[in-house]
Amino acid sequence: MEKKPGPIRRFFGEFKKFITRGNVLDMAVGVIVGGAFTAIVTALSNNILRPLINYVLMLMMGEGGLEEAFTFLDKQYDETGAINLETSIYIDWGAFVSAIINFLLIAFVLFMIVRAINRVAKAKEEALEGINGDERKIIKQIRKEEKVSKDTAHAIYAQRLLEAKEAKEEAERLAAEKAAEEARIAEEKATANTRLLEEIRDLLKGKQA
């Protein structure tokens, strides 16, 4: 009798299956790449875009730009009389603008990635289906009229194609049979006419003799 594995062994076996699944590995790779990409976006925002925006604002406002864009709610001063940012309560507009820049950069890049993936997936799907634009319109119309899913619409379309093909083959078969029958009748008429001419010829020969 085979011995069943203990609960601990079962647990680690299930855990191993979980972590070795393809989607989990893909997710782990995505998290790592996403973390590295976030660092790149943050560096781009803080070290390139934010200084440029600070410079433009400084030229426009004649102040420190975003670096000094604070709205103080409660100012606290140190021994030298300077404002102590660590103990003061204030709104940091510069950090807020940086967060917006980061969000827009990440959203734009993700949009481009998803857009490219969707295009590739759509092209692959169309290649696998092997259908042209007119056929896609027909399938879309079937889904709208029959109130069915995409797979069901494809099945209905395939069935209609099969029925149309069978009807075409049947029509071609009937046309071929009709043509063959007409050819047979024409041949019989030609044979009868030939016999009639032969009989007339023989009759004329008999009279001449």
C-alpha cells in the first residue's frame, strides 16, 4: 500500500507547483522589470525633467521654481531663524508635480506597451483565423443578430460556409448531369438524323437500280 505524504510534504509540494507555474514566473519577471523601470522613470523625472521645469519656472517667477514651491501651514524656525522644514507643516508642490510627471511617464510607456501587445495579438488572431475584413464583418453581424458569443458566431459562420459549399457542389453536380443529359439527347438526335439520311440514301439507290 502506497504511503500518503504528510501534511508538511503536501504543503511544500503544492507550494512548489504554485511557484513554478508559468503565470507566476511571468508575474515575478514583470515585478522585477517594473521595479527597475520605475527607478529609471524616477531618475528621469527627478534629474532631468524636474530641473528643466524648475529652470523655466525660475525664469518666469524669478524664484527657486519647484524647489521652493511650498505653502506653509505652520512655520517652525531653527536657532538661526531659518525655516525648519523637518518640523514645519507645509504643502510640497514640487513633490506633487514630480509625482504627476512620474505617473504620466509610466502611464504613457504602459499605454505604448499594451498598444503594441494588442496589435500583435490582433494580428496573430487574424492570421490564425485566416479571415479577411468582409468575413469579420459577417461574423460581427452574426453576433449582433443571434446574440451569441464570438466562438458561437465563428461556428455559425463556419456552418454557413459549409452549407454554401455543399449547395454549390450540389448545383455544380446537377448542372453537370443536365449538361450530360443534353449531350446524350443531342447525340441520339444526331444518330437518328444520320440513320434517316442513310435510309433515304439507300432508298434512292434502290430506285436508281
